Amino acid sequence: MKDCVFCAGLRGEVELSRVFEDDEVLAFLDHRPVFPGHVLLIPKRHMETLDELRPAEVPGLFEKLRVLSRAVPLATGGQGCFVANNNVVSQSVPHLHWHAVPRTKGDGLKGFFWPRRPYADAEAREAVRSQLEDVILQELILDFWFGPGPGPASEAYVKRWFAQDAEFDAAIRQRFGSVMEAALAGGLTTWENSARGRLALILLLDQFTRNLGRHTAAAFAGDERAQRVALEMVNQQVDQTLTADQRIFAYLPFEHGESAAWQKMSLKMYEQLRAEAGEDYQRYLIYAQKHSVIIERFGRYPHRNQALGRASTPEEVKFLNEPDSSFW
């Protein structure tokens, strides 16, 4: 079998403008796009047709394809996405691949993938590539946490949110550990330019840190930045563009804050969420109230003392021996 250009790209012998890569797939910009943001998705294992895809390979590949179909228009300002796959006929490269093309009404697309519109220059291509890379990662994080689709998270996802599950934590570390570290180091600043990007950043800084740093100071390393990002969302009212389930986590940085001011903000936002989203969200207001009482009493969360090297007062020691005194 003659080697294909995509396999050569996987080996680094051909330059590809990568927007996403993991152990299973690679996504990169088409070098002759129909519109800027036209992306190709390929499996890393060489195969020519869809029929050669192994059953075990289907879930991971189509998860990425589904996210790509949403990320491409989000990153490019499109209204939708045209997703296509050729098998043999019109397959310009004999390696299974999908096209994800941003579309808008009246965009002038004629026929099938014609005319092509090359990037003006390398700088224009890099700007699109970088934006796509950001949005794809953001959407993968949001789907991992809330599940696919715009509706409420299913019970299977909700159960994972506040449970201690080593397998779930391992999945976070494997898929998003390096992204979380980048956020903690002050990176991913462009994620603060959109509501969904900010929400994904908050998950990295405020939730994934707690999963991966449980019972250590690392659990709270992202709190300050998460609180700033969450406050900006509320002040700009972009939290209102999120679903009710997503707003739960947009406001959690306030609940995690060790000050009366943060607790006041937490109660305000969860009271508003309960009023707007209904009785199902009463439990999150109750949790916020429980946190607020502790901060009002101690000015801090005593269960963090050991991890942060703080000495507990006699009153805090007594409290920590009571049930429901810890929020790990």
C-alpha cells in the first residue's frame, strides 16, 4: 500500500495545521478551505473507508466529530456546519476523513465543496487555527462534564459531579490534566472572551482542581482566578446565556470563597437560579446556605486547614468532629 499524505502528516513529515489531537484522532485545517475554519478529522489508524472502522473505534471518533460540528461554527461565527465523508469516489486522499465546514445562509457555496477560498496568508490561517483549537477543547470539557446536547444533564452526569470516584478522576487527569495545568499557570487567557470559554475555564480551575487535588492545597490553587472570571461573567450578564445546569458551576467559585462578600454573592446567584429555573435547583441554594453559615461562623472553611497548613482552633476541631463538616 502506498503511504498517504495524512499518514505522513501524523509522522510529522508533512506540515498540518493541527486544531486537536489525542490518541485516536487528529483534526487540522484543510489547506484549500471552502470557508475559513474548514477542518478535516481523521482516525490515526490508517484505513480508507468507513466500513473498515472497528466497532471499538466508533464512540471516540464520533464524539470528536460531534464536538467538531459544534465547535467549527462557534469558532468562526457560522450559523451551522456541513459535515461530509467520501468513500472511494471523490476521496482525494485514501485515508478515512470527514470534512467539517462552517456555513451561513447565503454564503455562496455552489455544488459540493466549491468554490474553494484559500486563506489570505499564514497569519490569517493561524488566527483561525488557534481559535478552533480553543473552542474544540472548551466544547470537549463541557460535554465531558454536562453531557451532549443543550438540555439538562442526565442523572448519570449529575451523580459524578460531587462524588469521590477514582476512575472519574483518572479520566479527568488523562484527558484534561495538561489543560488544567495551563489554566493554573495563567494561560488560556483567550478563553475569557466567550461565555462558554469562561465556563470551561471555571471547570478547570474550580472543579477539576478539586477532583485531582483532593485533600491537598492543590484543590484550591485555581480559586482566585475562577472567582474573578465568574464575577466578570455575572457583571456582564453573560451567565444568562448558559443553561441552568451550567450556571450551577458558574457560581460555585463564589460559594468556595472564604469571605462574607463571596458568600453574599453566592446566595444572591443561587437564589436567582432557583427563582428562574425552578424547584429542581433548590438543593443548590441549600448547599450555598450551608457554606455561608460556616464562613459566617469561622471566617474560613475549617476542613481546609490541614491541607493549607493552618492550625485549627479548639472550636474548629470540635466542629470538624461533627457530621457534614467537610466539603471535599
